[in-house]
Amino acid sequence: MKYQIINGKMLLKEEALIPLNDLGLLRSYSIFDFFRVLSGVPVFLEDHLDRLLGSVDKMELDLRWSKDEIRTMCREIIASNEVVDAGLRIVVTGGYSHDGYTPARANIYMMMHNLPEYSPDDFTQGRKMISSNFTRDLPEAKTTLYVHAIHHQKRMKEVNAIEILYHTDGVITEGSRANMFFVDQNDVIVTPADAILRGITRRHLMHVAKDKYNIVERTMVMDEIADMKEAFLTSSTKGVLPVIEIGGVVIGDGKVGAITSDLHQLFNAHVAEYITAHREEFDDS
Amino acid sequence: MKYQIINGKMLLKEEALIPLNDLGLLRSYSIFDFFRVLSGVPVFLEDHLDRLLGSVDKMELDLRWSKDEIRTMCREIIASNEVVDAGLRIVVTGGYSHDGYTPARANIYMMMHNLPEYSPDDFTQGRKMISSNFTRDLPEAKTTLYVHAIHHQKRMKEVNAIEILYHTDGVITEGSRANMFFVDQNDVIVTPADAILRGITRRHLMHVAKDKYNIVERTMVMDEIADMKEAFLTSSTKGVLPVIEIGGVVIGDGKVGAITSDLHQLFNAHVAEYITAHREEFDDS
């Protein structure tokens, strides 16, 4: 990944440098979005750009680039890096502040990463989660506030957990980097609706699943977990990932459930269709 | 302020640049400290270095510089910038992360700013505060998490407030950038003790006031504010600043109280003594 973008300017990674007075650095005043580029196609690009601009609005950032201009930057960084499969990160910050506190005109940064690799076992055998009583500030914006999550990495490693389930005094919200779904005893798919980031994988999954399954967005509490048959999380990099234990509570029989497996496949097929449908737009040949 | 420091290296401000993968920028994983340099003397330097290292520990940052080395950097940046009066900011971040998530060896950044100026009226007539139900994550570490505060700047301006009083469902904690004190009907000075940043001005003030006044650290709730005779906040840049209204509730008779005025003077005298006592150490002539 040789190239990064700072405020619309394509730069060699070694030359993509910023001063210390960025308000993202000094005051955590920034939002971002992150999505997969597969076979050169940015997956669900329009959804991610819409959410990015939504986060910009919620944070009241003074961004001077339009959606079209940001889309063009995405095309350029993908083409320059000659990417097949990767992750693309867009960060928008509160700008270079004269006093280290007052927001200025927003900065936009773009960079690409290798994608995290998940083991096939993660999907066939499922993973554990830990839980934590924590409420994100501005939950509906995709802020860079991950202190709580990063601080819990050690605790996650101790039990080989893949994620943290956040709850607010028992009311389940979301994972630290994923949305949460459960399957109840009547095969109804349940997902929390309030104080969560509007996940794009979450929305697409609900779209592809809605004709086949009964999906309910409702308040759910920690005590209900023990009664659920299946659980899974969704995220842009993980897709649909089965969860078999949360905070020591085993879900169902502790094995990946049939509905979760089916949804995993439905979602992957949906992504494959998307890539096929959009490949021509991003074909540089 | 021509010079800044990155990882021990003194650089011209224009050359003090960092790559985009700093975990402070990407995930808000960073802490800082900030103090005044008056007449070339860093005020309460040892206290600030101790707190900085305490924040480093609480955040589990992998910092490779000792307190002595950081103190030397402080001396060097003050001398290079030929500073009389200014603010010195030290930021420690989670390092340059290979995947934008996993912490690496910590980075240390130092920069100097002009000090914010407060009007003499602020101290003789007092200022207003707004209030907000908000709990900082890791309250005892001085993290860079100021999204909530910056987001409320507009609301503060609307009522000409200087600060935000945070409470957790009614239990008062601290201001967004200051500690909080009240004077009750019996002239007892009351200050919250839990879930707060251990302010250095707060501690020094309690030290200079303890022989003359009765000071109690205890849980205090929002409903008690209406019964208080006086209120004030403390911070490194503001010292002791009188508060006459919080969230629309007028404190006492709405004027600066006698005890607050006295503490303001006691504290300023204490700072002046500190500077005199430490001037020789920082005299470059």
C-alpha cells in the first residue's frame, strides 16, 4: 500500500505526514469509516460514504469535500495502490486547531490496510465474546473512541474472545466493532435497535434475510442471553460470525446454529453478487 | 513557539510531522498533560510528570522514556522556545500501529501554546456553567477524550458559560477541564472525590486551604447545588475561578463569595512562591 491521501492529495506513504495540532490527535475529535475492497471493488461504497457523511454531521465537522469528491478519492487510492483485496480507511478530524481545542476546517485522511484474516474455524465452530457495561459517546456516529475496547484486549486474549458485548446497565447495545444478533426459541432473529452504530453489514443482512426469517429490532437485556438458541455478530470485515459464548454464558448447545450458518452463506452470496454487479465501474483496464 | 519534540527529538514546528497510523489519531488511544510555564518556570512540574506517568500506567502504554528523560525534554523545549509565559503540552499515544488497532511502542510528543487569557471580570464577577449527564471513560487518567466537551461548545456559547459540570445520573463528578468545589451553608468546602481526574490545582489548593478551612471530599448530587453558598472550579490555566450559576441554578446570591475570593488569592500567592523557589533551576543565563 504505497499511497495515502491527505486532504485530497495523493502522497507516498512516507510523505503522508501531519502536524501535531490535529484535533483528532489532541482531543479525539474525529470520525472514520472502513470498508473492504474485494477484487478491486469497494464493497457497499455508497452506504459507507452516506454513513461517513452522517457521522460528519453528527459530530458537526466542517468538511469541505462533497460525496462525489470523496468517492473520486476512493477510486484514486484504490487504483494507485493497485489493490485486489484490502481495507480502506477514511478518517475525518476536527482540523488543525490553533489552540489545541477549538475545531477548524476538517481534515480528511485515507489509507489502505491489509484485511484481518479470520480462520475458517471461526465460522464453523464459532467464537466467544466478553461483555462490559459501557456506553459509547455519540453511539450513532462512527467515532474513533476505542479506548475502552483497546483497554480490554488483554482480557479478551485471556479467554480467546473475538469481541466485547457492550451493555448499558444490562441493556444490550452492540459489540465494540460489530453489531449483535440473537435467535430466540421461536427462531425469531432479535437485534438491538437503540444507541448503536447503524452497521452496514447489519442492514444488508437484514435485507437479504427478511423474506425468509422473522426479524425483530427491540430492547434486549443481558439476562435474556441464556435463553437464546443462537447468537452472531456482523461487521464489514467479519461478515456474519457465529458466537457461542458471551461472558461465560454458553449460547444454546454451544455449537454454531443452523440459522446463523444459513445467514452467513446468504450474506456472502449477497457480497459476491454486489462485486459482480460493480466490477465494471472499478475496472481500470 | 518554533520548536516541538517528537520522541525526544527537537524539531522545527514545520518539520514536526507524524504518519497517519498513530493510534492516538486512529483510535483515540492517548493521554496527555498540560501545564503553565510562568517566567520560564514549569509550574508544579513534578506533579504533572507524576500524573502523566500515572495516566501512562492506567492506559497501559508502553513508554520507553523515564521521568528524568521527560523532565529533560521539558527543560529543552522551554529553553529552545525562549519562553517566558506559555502552556506546555505532553501527549503520549499508543504508537504507530501496523493494523490501525493493536498498540505499539508509545510515542511522546511535546508542544507549546500561548496560554488562554481570562478576563479580570471572570474572577471578580464569576462565570456560568452548563451541566451534562456524562461519565468520562477511565476518569482517573488524563485521556484525550474531549468529544463530549467540544460537542457542547455551541451550547456553552449560547449562555456564555465557561465550563460544563459533568454528573453521572445526578452524582456530581467534575468539569470538562476543571475540578469542582462548593461552599456549604456552614462554610465547609465540599469537593467530589470519586470518578474524577486528580487535579493538580485541586490538590495544591486543598493543601494551602486546609489550615484555614474545613474541606470535605464527599459524594455530592445535583440537587444540593441550590443550597450552596459559593461554587468555584480549579484548573491549571484558570487557577481558582468563581462560578455563580450552574445549569440555570444561581449559586448563593449570584455574586462571587468571600471564601472563593480568599482561596483565589491564597492559590495565586502559592504559585508565586513556587516560581520564586524554582526560578534558579530554570535560569538559562
